[in-house]
Amino acid sequence: MLLAIKDLVKAFGPNPAVDDVSFAVEKPQMIGIIGRSGAGKSTLLRMMNRLTDATSGVIVFEGRNILALKGRDKRVWQSECAMIFQQFNLVPRIDVVTNVMFGKLNQRSTLTTLFSLFPQSDIHRAIEILDRLGIAENAAKRAEALSGGQQQRVAIARALMQEPRMILADEPIASLDPMNAQIVMDALRRIHEEDGKLVIANLHTLDTARRYCDRVIGMRAGRIVFDGTAEQLTTGVARDIYGADADFSEDATSTSLEALNRAQTAAIREAEAVI
């Protein structure tokens, strides 16, 4: 068994954010987790990476009890279980290749990190990864000079620099336009297929889950309400996940995604203009 999660709970108050979640993964897959905002998707991934402590339950990866790890063992696990975030989490004023090499933070000395004294092998590896993702020409640019889609690929490169056993992506395309969203999802799918990595991504559209994922997990109010293949993700099942009032026609889904991305892109540009 590659990954086993059993009876996992995270309670911030009387109503658990994640409520008795259990599932198992026997081999590397690309898994999409879908559900409304507040369904518990992000909390679930953060517990798997140990950014958030679980209230109770078990997470076992390749025979290791992840929730029992402490100190250096916990830091090693966080390198092996790479996280990709919606907002990229790059250092804006530092060049792209250095941002990628920050993926080695847990494996290098503090002195090396503070003075950016990275070995040549790290630099070469970072550029190779950037080239694989189609953005090596931006290696010397500041991260803030790149588009949102390019920044997310830098974040993916940083994750790969960690040499992870598993990649978790928390809404990796929520702030991207449709074209860049496709580029990022294509990259994650290639990583799964070519590197044999387990990739688990929180996603915000059914079309994306159906197109890219081998398996889809639907969450509602902290619980898993669907676990199956993309082909089994019918409109009726989607209503069980999102509610009876949701519109899941293909045109409505595409239109909603485009509208959302236009609004988000406009908001980001306005914020950048103010800065």
C-alpha cells in the first residue's frame, strides 16, 4: 500500500473541517479532490504534508506513520511530500533559479541558504527542471517579472527540486486564465506519468478533474461523498458533492470558469498596478 488514510479528523471548533476521512492509494495515480469552498480539501492536504496537525486519525505512507513524525523526520517528510499552492509562494524579488533551489532548504545548511552558496550541481539541476517545464529562459529573471502561469511552473519546479515521493497541489490553477491553467495541469499530468509520482490536486472544476485525473474524490462538509473514476463523475454525482442548486452543464461550467478567471486576473492586475 502506497498511502493509507484512516478515520482522519481535524476539528477547529464544534464542527470538524475534516470529518472521519478514509481512503487508500495502492499505486501512483493522479487524484483530484473536488468540492465547494469549505469542504475540507485544503485542510486535508495540509494534514498530509504536516503543515496542520490532525486532531485524530492515521496517515501512513509506505509503512511510515506520518502523524508521528517529529523534528528532523518531519522536515524530511515535508521535502518528500511537496506542496504547490494557489498563490505560488515564491520570493518575488529573487531570481527564478534561486526560487527553485529553495526546494533544497531542508537538505542544505542554514549558512548555505543565507548566502545563496548553492553547489553547482543544484544550479544545474534547477535549470534542467526549468527547461523541462519550458521556462529555462526565465532563470535569471526576478520571479515577480513572470506571468501567473509562469510563476506556478516555477513553484512546480521548486517542488521537483525537493525530489519528492508525492506532490500535493492546493488549487494550483484557481488564479490562472484557462490557457495557463491547461499548461500547469499538463505539466502535473506529465510528472505523474513520466516520473511515476503520486499527485493529489484540489481542483475547482469538474471538467479539469475529468480531463486529468485517474481518480476523483468528492468532499462535502468535511466528509468524502464520492470516490471513483473520472468516468463515474456524472452530473448526478456532482450534485451530491456541490448541491442541487449547482449548474453542471458543459457550457455553464466553461462559462463560469472563464468568468471566474477574468475576474481574478483583473483583480490581480489592479493590485499590481497599486503596488
